[in-house]
Amino acid sequence: MGGINESNRKMVDIAKAPAGYDGPGFFATKLGLAVGLARKNSIWPLPFATSCCGIEFMATMAAHYDLGRFGSERMSFSPRQADLLMVMGTIAKKMAPVLRQVYEQMAEPKWVMAVGACASSGGIFDTYSVLQGIDRILPVDVYVPGCPPRPEQIIDGLIAIQKLVAKEPLGRRETPEYQAMLATYGIK
Ligand code: SF4
């Protein structure tokens, strides 16, 4: 009853305390590191799945791989309550404006993962009708290779996103550099 046993001690270890100073009854760290720790372990993904890679994502969410272990079990199908856009599948050029609208409806800070060859580069569909990578219309933080990627690769992509989230400085989104990057995509 109560206390931390060996099995849940491992779970506690997943969220390690950031660098700081501690002593009897206190722990001090930087605000940015504390915010990064909280954000990193509570990412809410919006799955934008159009084809086969989406099936791999379903396996990633299911019990065997269980993305919930990383704090991401709460999927959001509402862009306004999501902070990670996961694009999985072939994106037809006709669908590109819809994907772009979903991205723009998400609140900052937000991150984007291109899962699989199709989302990253158009994959095997080098045709007039398929977008040759979602980075033609919006900024991408992490690319996951594969056709399809295995669930382990998708988890690896999420861990890469977590590392970015944890170390992102507060206020980065308001910097002229970030705004200039958005401007290259025509995003205000
Ligand atoms: S990358 Fe391969 S598995 Fe994924 S959506 Fe494209 S064709 Fe399907």
C-alpha cells in the first residue's frame, strides 16, 4: 500500500528532474527547464492519417507499444487542443489546403512530425497529384523514415520531438527568426 515500489519507480524515472540545485526541503531550477519538462511529458498528438502509415500509428497507440507511456495517450482531433501534428500517409495536392488549415488552427507552441515516406517526400507516388512532402506547405520538426515505419520508429520520432520540446527556450516563438521562418511558408 502506498509508496513507490520497483515497478512504478521505473515510471517515475522516466520524468527525470531537470538540472538544478536541491537541499533539505527545496529544489530550484530554471523556469524554462520546468516548463520544458511538463510540456515534454504531456504532448497531445493530432493524428492526420490518410493511408497505410495510419495503421502503424494505430499499432503504436495500442497496448503492445502504448504511446501513453510517453504521456501522449490523449489524442486530440481538435486542432486547438493539440500540440503535435502527426501526418501519416499520402497527402494529395487537393488535401494540402486542409492540412495547412489544421496546422494554422493549432495554437503555439506546436510541433510537426512527418511519419513515413509519403508524408516526408511523396514516397513512391512521384505523380502530378501527390504533394512531394508536407514541408512544401508547413514547417516539419521531425521526419520518420520508412514505408511504413514500424511502431518503434514512430516512438523514436516522438522521443526526438520530446527532446526538442524539452530544450526549446521560452519565447522562441516570438523571435524574429521564428517569425521569418513562418513567413517563408506564407504563415502569419
Ligand atoms: S509511406 Fe508507404 S506505408 Fe506509409 S502511407 Fe506511404 S505508401 Fe503507405
